[in-house]
Amino acid sequence: MELRHLRYFVAVAEERSFTRAAQRLHIAQPPLSRQIQQLEEILSVQLFERNARPLKLTDTGRFFYQHALQLLAQTAELESMTRRVGKIERNLCVGFVGSTLYGMLPKIIRRYRQQNAEVELSLNEMSTMDQIKALKEGRIDVGFGRIRLEDPSIRRVVLREERMIVALPLGHVLGDAKTVLSLHDLTNETLIIFPKSPRPSYADQVLAAFHDRALKPGRLLETRELQVALGLVAAGEGISIVPKSVYGLKRDDVLYKDLDDANLVSPIIMSMRMLDESEDLQRMLQLIYDLYDEEGMEYHTPTDRESHAKKG
């Protein structure tokens, strides 16, 4: 069995069609069918229910699919790490969710470029879920997101917990009612959440905050990104709960208010491949902790693994 068998099998399993899988792989359908048949002969099992439309995996096929994904992810991980360790490629691909741009991420990127001019740094905006997939496929090397997604191939470092605040339209009655608001104060309002997709996302953190306190917003309005949500707030369409770093985004038509619950937070999470111990990533983690110290910002105490980076 060879890696190409795994790649071909995964494509057919995900597309549920030999025709679409062949198009995705940029090969003709007959050779693809022969490769899958050859794989089944090697394993002495049937992987697909060929009479089903669309194509379905057998129970054995579903088992094989999960392990094939892991093997392909490990292969991509090994290729990427080996190139960096061997100094063949000195580039670092960073994935990030848009809301992290209002916090420390721009300063982190600038400082890293100043200190590591020999490393080519590239940035890619993507959801946390897309970051996990991109890490496993070797398309990015590190991701900055807000969602705690469990994956055995991914190492997560919770850098800090960022407080949530309320964004209100200028002149809103709650603007003068209290200096600090509670979620209960917001239950009669239209709550603007973001992003609309993919889920889970920051939107689900906000909804969970209400649910955990047995509260429900009066009405929900979903939008695709933070900037649109703030624009709708400014237009008087509702209120939004945003990370506190957004406070630095000065708008004359939006008022920000603190929330009274210290547990209303959204984490900043740095994600990497589990086995990636490259110096480039260790330097970035060290740099982040140094910047937090310089800014006097609270952050999660590093675990033993991350303490190694902090000590150099």
C-alpha cells in the first residue's frame, strides 16, 4: 500500500463519487477506479458500497478513512517540519481569525519580522476550524484562533483570556443606564453575532454565555464578520458582544461598555502541529510571552512545554 492509495481513497470517500474525486485529483476516472480496486485487493476488504448512490463507505471503509486521514496529516507534517529543520525552507505560514488583528497579533508579527529577517512570514485569514485543517495538511505552520477544538494532531497553547464587552449604538438607553452591564440587561435587545459561518465560532461562545446563565437574547442577527457587526450596531440594528481589544478600534458611532462577569472571556489560542518543535515556532512563542510582559498583560502561566520556550 502506498501514499497515493490513501490520497485517492480519501478523495473518493469525501466526494462520494468517483467522477468528482477524479476531477479533484486531476486524473481520469478509470485509473482512479483501478487504484481503489487495487487498494481493496491489498487489504482484502470492501471499502465502498458501490450500489449506493451517492457512494457510501462500508463500516470497514469508515474505520480506514479515519486512520488514512491521520496518516496523510502526519506525512504533511513530517514534510513541512523536515524542510524547516533542514533550513531548506525558512518560511512560516500563519493563520489567524480576523478579531485577533485588534489585539497583539500585529505587534507580534512586526516584532517577529524584525528579529527574524531571514524567515519569510506569510499571513492567511481563516477560521479556527480551517486553521486546524490547514495545519494538518501542512498549508500553515501556526494558527491564532479563539475556539478550543480537540484534535490529537494539534497542540494548543491558550495564551490569554480576553474579556468580552458590549458594543452599543451611540445614544442607546443602556449607554447611560449603568457604568457596567450584565447579560441580563441585554435580553430584550437584538444580539448581532459573528461570524455566521463556519461554526463553531466566536458566535457560539457568545451564545453559550447566555445559555449558561439561563438567558436568551430577544432576537438574533447573524453576520459574517466583526466589522459588519459593528456597522450594524452603529446603524441601530442591535447590540453586539465583542472582544475587549476591539475597544481600540475608534468609532464615533459606537459605544463600548464593560460586562460585570469576569468569566465572560474569549481565549486567544496558538495552535501548532503536535510534533513540530522547530526553532522558528519556539522563537515566536518566546516573543509572545516577552511582549505580554512588556505590556503588563495577564496571560496563562506557560505549561512545562511552553516554559522551555520562555527560558530559551
